[in-house]
Amino acid sequence: MTEKANNSKSVNAFKGKSLVVAIATVLLFAAVLTFAIYEGTKNTVTMTANGKTTEVKTHADSVGAFLEEQEIQVSEHDYLSQPKDAAIEEDVAIEWEQAKEYKVEVDGNKQTAWTTDNTVEAILAKADIEVTEHDKVSPALEEEVDADTAISVEKAYEVTILDGLEEKKVWSTSTTVADFLKQHKISLGELDRVENGMDEMVVPNSKVKVVRVEKVTDVVEDSVKFAEETKKDDSLLKGKKKLVQKGENGVVAKTYEVVKENGKEVKRVLKKEKTVKEPKKHVVAVGTKVMVASVSRGADSKAPAKKASSNQAVVKTAAATNAAPSGGKEFYVSATAYTASCAGCSGITATGINLKANPGLKVIAVDPSVIPLGSKVWVEGYGYAVAGDTGGAIKGNKIDLFVPSQSDALAFGRKQVKIKVLN
């Protein structure tokens, strides 16, 4: 081959390589230009995912497409700052927070709550759990927790407190009676008691009864009845009484220890007694003197007068005369007559005179409130006599004259007569 031919081949080969290089250069430029144009048309998204922020270039035309592009799955509980169908036209910020599952226990019943908030209060609100100021919540409502923290709620209920005489309703959660009293600042005195057991659990609608106990001292003055004493007195006619000393009650101070429950006395114990005033006896003298009445028969009488004993009074009546004496208390009475010889009659007067043994004596029965027993009297038509007897029918201005026989009594009948009380 000639040299000219060889040079021609070399030129053609160079030209071929240059063309290839040129084409490759054009294609590379076009690719770079295309890439530059493609990249230049992307929008910038500022993405904050679970608190971490990055900038991402994207041709996604919606938030939902962008999230799919980033392989982010958004659940119904998650927080997303933009709706999924929102268009991405220019630079945009998107915030996504993934919800966490929290465990909540209400009065022993377990449930869960999905939320992006981490305070106890927000978690309970997300779970539609209403709490009141009386409920017991742990941890506290304002505390921040993580998904591993167990949240418990004890719902409060009404409990009745009977504190002495005061009754009131309060709120409580499950606890013992002892802790319940502490919670409501109910202190117990040394003698106070609680009807419930202190370890007993407080349940809904239960009653906690506190009995307030106190001991007090009570001093009471009581009357002491006086004693009564009767003394025989031979200077008084039989049947008559005389007050010697008027009785007076004594006074004793009694000291009691009194136990009260809720203000009401339940026990009283006598601790001591002290005499403040001694009682004074009531003394009455009762007459024992027996009166014997005898008739004076005058100077020609052959019958000697009976001698009276030391405890007898002899009253002589003038049988020989019926003349009214001077002096004395004078008034009129209704007079009847009686005898000692009637069937069943004892013949012994109220003052002890034996009428059967002395049928000639002048004795009249009287009302002692009008004519005192033992009084010497003069009776019109009867003469001098002694008021020595009484009778059930003799009341007021009435007298009954003693006569020896039943026939004499019947013959006397009833008369209005003048009487004089001489002493």
C-alpha cells in the first residue's frame, strides 16, 4: 500500500473518533441539562417527623403522594399538619407525629388510648375518661409519661359520715376506715370510738359512724327524809297528840361520774356522798293519861270518893245542882244521848273512861275540833260533865250525853241545848 493511501485512512479514522466524541458530548450535555431542568423544577418540603426536621426535594403534587414517596404511613391517631390531599406547589412545611398507645386502668378495668400527647390529662381526655376533683389519678394529671407508664384512675363515690350528732356526705375512693378518717381530718379523742372496724374498707354508700364519748362530773343535792318518832306522855290525855319537834329534811351532796355518748347520758356512777345538812327528827308526844270521872254525892253521901292515880284526872260533877255557872264559852249545840249497855259496846271512851264500871258519871261525846277532849263543860238540863268521848256522827256543834240505860237514851231524844266550856 502506498504512503498516500495510508495517510488517507488515518485521516478518516480521526474524523470518525471526533464525531463520536462530539455526539457523546452533546448527549452528556443534554442529559446534564435535562437533569438540571428536572431538579430545578422540584419543590422543597420541610419535613418534621417525630420531632426530627429535614428538607426534601420532591415532584410529588400532594402531601399524600409525598408521604408515600417517603414511605410514611399515617394512622388515624397520628398528627399531620396538612391534609393528605393538600397540593404541593411551592416550598411547604409538613409536620407528622406518630401516636403512641397508652394503658389506662379505671377502677380495675383496663383500656388503651392512642394519642400524640404525653400528659396524663390529655391521654385520659383522648380515652373519653372524665375525672372529677374527688377522683384519685396516678400519676398526676399534669405529669408527662411515656407509653410504658401505667395510668390508673379510682372514681370517687359518696360516703356518709356520722360524726357525733353531725351527719354529712363526702367523697372518697377505695380506702380503709382509718385512712378515710385521716383524709377528712377527723380526729378521735381518748374516749371516742368508731363503730366500724379501722381496717374495714370504705365502699360506695357506706356509713362511717364516730361516737363522741365524754366523762363529766355531776354534783346533785338530794333531800334526806327526816325520821319520825313518837313519845308517850302521861301528862296528856289518852288519844291526844302534841308536836314536840317539827321534822326537817336533810341535804346530801352526791358526786357522780357521768358518761355521755354524743351528748346523751348512758352511764352514771356514784363516786362519793357528803352530808350538807343533817335531817331533824319529827317528834310527836302521844297522851297516855286516862281520865276517871266520879260524881260528888254531897255531904250526906256515904260512898267515899275514889282516889285518882298519878296518871289519872278526877273530875267531880255536881249532881245536886243544875244551875249554870258563870264564865266559860257559851253556845248552843244539838244534843242526843247514848249508853254503854248497848249490844257490842265496849263501854270504854276515847279517853279511856270505863263507863260500864261507872254508870253514874257525867261524860259527853264531842267533836274535838269544837270542844277539846278533857274539857270541863256545863250542859243545860244535864249539869256538869267532862268531854271524854267522841263519835262517828258527832261532827261540828253536836254532842252525845252519856246516860245509864238504853231507855234513858231513847227518852232523851234530840234537843237544842246551851253548853258552856269551862276550861
